[in-house]
Amino acid sequence: MTEILPASDTTIAQAAAFLRAGELVAFGTETVYGLGADATNTKAVARVFEAKGRPHFNPLICHYPSAEAAFADVEAPEIARILAQAFWPGPLTLVLPRRITCNVALLAGAGLDTLAVRVPNHPHARALLAAASRPIAAPSANRSGQVSPTTAAHVLADLDGRIAAILDSGPCTVGVESTVLDLSGATPFLLRPGGVTLEAIEARIGPVQRGIPLAAAQASRTLRSPGLLLSHYAPDLPVRLNATSVEPTEALIAFGPPPPGTQTCFQLSATQDLIEAASRLFEALRAFDHTPSITRIAVMPIPTTGLGLAINDRLARAAAPRG
């Protein structure tokens, strides 16, 4: 059975000891709960893939307690340092070239010459990283392709018995994963929208390219970031997007007033607040999994500005064909 550790100085030290011993520990961040492993321990990293049922060509994000610690493992051009100064600690992941001296297991980066690095903005996560004294590879703490967890209970439902412990830090505040920006080439490239908006990034560094050809990347096994699989964040039920009406056997994920006749509904934000909607998104996608009368989830339209870009990205993957 997986042990749940309410976050405290004592349990953070206990969780860090598990990690140093090669065990897996889920922990809360400001985005979602991560499934942590010692990033320098190949066997521990392999256990992450096993616990999640995750394809081995899908790289992991490595978490660090500070920008200085992260940049000791990757080459950081000036643009990376500008973004780190502005958004770290916080929900931004940077993909950068590995240093020759980097001790992170190649498996954590899917064998690529780049590494995805982040400094989370959560006191318990940062305390855990400092106590572990090594980078922690941590994808979302759920079975691969399923809905990301924003509470310890979500983690337990997916991974009980597969991991040593869950450091319970309460509900996540941002509720969608970090933005992933590839800085390994000549031009910054948005790989995944997330908790830091594209507008905020471009205000610091200028235009950012977007629109990665996901199908081509998957076919060539060259994904440079987690969260790029076409079918991802998927609930048990199929998902219909941009719904303006609800069918009798559908449940609705609402953004603002639901259409007339709606019977089963999860409200992301009655006031159409994108921050609130982001924080509730994964809870909404999980809400109807065990409702026998519901055969599909309908989702109301959500703007694509600000955090809406990240919300729509996750919904598109949740609705994608599953193979």
C-alpha cells in the first residue's frame, strides 16, 4: 500500500529519504502532483515509466530547487536566464541542451541531447528538492494518458500500491501543467501551453513559434517534451468539444451559464474566470468516470486567450482519438 504523508518537516525528510533510496514519491506542486524519482538513478527513472505505463520515448521534466541548480545540468543562453529571472520559481519548463557533465539519467530525457528543467513554486516541493539534494524527475502522478492529479486522493486512485508514498500538500493552485518552451534551437518554440501564458513569455523575449507537428514527432519518436502525445489527459468517457447544447446521455463541463436542459453539469467557472477554470479542469474531466447513465462528456467553448490556450490544449488531447 502507498503511504500518505501529510506535509511537514518530518515527512518531507522521510519523502526525501525514499527518493534517495530509489523509491517513487508523489508530491504536490503549484501545477499538478508530480511522480518523483531520483533523476540520476536510471533504475528509479525506469520505475516511473513502469508505474505510469508511460512510453519510454516520452521524456520527463527534471525539477530543481533553484535556477542555479538547474543550469548546472543544462546550457543556459541569456534568453533562458531572462525567463528564469521572470518566471522561476513557477510553472515554466525550459528545454535546453544537456551539459557534458550532466548526471541525469539518459532515460529521463528519452535519450535526447536536451533536458526539460523546471523550478517549481511550491514551498513543500522546493523543500523536498532541497532535502533530496539531487534533481527529481517528475511527470504528472497518474497512469499515462489519464487525467492529471490535483489532489493526493487523485494520485492514490491511480497509483496506490505502485509507489512508496504521497506527500500530501493539499489541492494544487494552478491546476494545469507547466508551460514548456524549447530553447535548444535558434528560435524559441512553444511545445506545450501551460501555467505561464504565451503573452507573458513574449512580453519578455519577443515572438515565440508554436504549432509543433505532433503526429510527425510521435512517428519519428522525437518528442522533446512531456505532454505531447495526441491522446492525453483522457477521462474514461469520450469528450465532445465546443458544445452549445447537451444530449440526454451527456454530462456537461460548463464555462459560464449552461445551455437550457442541462441535467448533469460540472461548472469550471460560473463567472468565466480562466484562472478558476484551469484550477478545476482535471477535476472536471474525472467527475463523470463512474456515472452509469452518462455516455459522453460535452464541453462548452472556452476562449483561447491567456490560460485558455492551455485549457483548450488539454481538452483537445482529452477528445483526441484513442489508439
